[in-house]
Amino acid sequence: MEENKTILILKMLARLSGKFRISYQELTSEFDVSLRTLYRYLQDIENAGFLLDRRDGACNLVQDSSKFIHSLFHFNEDDVQMLLQMLERLDVPDKDKDKLLKKLNILYDIRILNQLPSSTSELIEKLKEAISLKRTVKLINYRSSNGNIIQDRKVEPFRFISDYEGIWCLDHKDQSCKQFKLHRIEKVEILPSPYIYEHLHKLPFEDLFHMSGKAALDTIHLEMSMTAANLLKEEFPGSKKDLISINGLSNTFRLQIPVADYRGIGRFVLGLPGEIKVLGSEAFKLFLEEKRGATTTF
């Protein structure tokens, strides 16, 4: 049993050495472990001296630790990209290509970008470059949801939203921060002009689970066990001020907070079955029912 755990942790180390953080939900599914077991394994990894970047319900190895893992293998990132291009051209069965791709995916976090259309990957790379250079960009032929208007938008990109669905930008038109969906952008052109409104690069509202929006969507009221409370404090230290013990007891806690999106807090609640009771809101209970595919007993 201990040997299996060691092998699993080694595989997890390799998986976490990519560029992008991996959600806890994805890790529990991929390695077939509970959220509680995943937390223990991540703690074992940190106790062994590796540094993890834990944010937004996801994590990966920080750069120095990641470099150590990659130094154990013979491929650098240029080698990996070349191998990917060669695989595309090889006249071999798809199942063999998939097998090689899976091995590369263990070492390098290329899965997210591989799942996206190539045009979307190009948009992401352009926007990442603009952010690193602090440059203004032109979103060419952006299809707005308001009135189905298609027009170029001059913006200052500064933060991607979850799963690269969109990006937060400062719109030069009215000097306000807005979300722009990637699938509505035809092309990104990096302009020579630097940021001029960087002091306005602020998200209107960000909740405890780092989900953002123009304003709070709802207020959620939870009752949870000590186990859930400890995990919450570990992953989201800002929750300490909002956690209240019931009647002075140390094993039951209540949390009442505003959220910008149900997905962040929903992942936490669904990942700890039996540990959390949802007292409100009704809309959040319906959201959880839909995600579970069955009526919940909360």
C-alpha cells in the first residue's frame, strides 16, 4: 500500500510540474482519490521540500521546484514542442500518438492548450505576451453580446479568468474593467503603446474563492465540520475572519460570505460530501443539485 502511495505521489509531482495550475477537482478525478486524500498527498509533497503554488482551488509546483523535476528528464520545452510537431506529421495509428502524448502530458502541462482550438491557443499566447510587456492590444472583430455588434476594441489585458474562457481588460472606450470572452475575439494585435490606465486595473469584486465579477452574485451561508473548516483555512487563509464557531464549540463552524460565482464555493462544497450543510441561499442549493444530478439532502 505504501509503495502504491509513493508511486502515486511521484506521478503527481510530475503532473504538477507544468506551467499551469491544475484544479483539485481534476487531480482527484485523474488520480482517483478523495479531496481529503489529495490534501494529505500535497502536504507530503510540501513536507518533502517542494514548493506548491496553491490558489483558486488549484495548484502546481513553483518555478524552482518545477525546474528540479524537469532537470531529471532529457527534454526541455523546445524539445517538447518539436516532438509535438513531429507527432502530428507521423503516419502512425492515432492510438500510438495518444500514448506518446499522454507521456508528454505527465511531464508538461500541455493538456489545456491541446484541448483548445489552435486559434484560441494563439489568442492566449498573444494576450500573455501583452500582459508580460504591459502593452495595449486591439481585439479585432470582437463580437459583443450587447446588440450583436462586431467591432475592434482597444484594451489593456491584465488577468485571465478560469480555464481561459476570457480575460479581464481595461477598455479604453470608457476606462472601465470588463470581461472579454476569448471565443468572441477573431484576432489579437499587440500595439506599440504601453499601459496608460494601469492604476485602474482592478476587478470590481473578487470573492473568497478568487472568483470575480462586477458585483457579488449572492450571499452563501454554510455550516461545516472542523475538518472542512481546517481545509478552508488552509486553502483560503482569508476565511479565518469569517469562520464562527457555533456556541463556542470547536468542532462546528458557520460561514456567511458574498460570492461572485457559484463555481468556486461549489467545488469546495461538493468536494467534501457529508462535511458541509448549506443553509442558504436557495439558488445555490439548486446549483448544487444540478451539479450533482440529483436532489441533495442539504
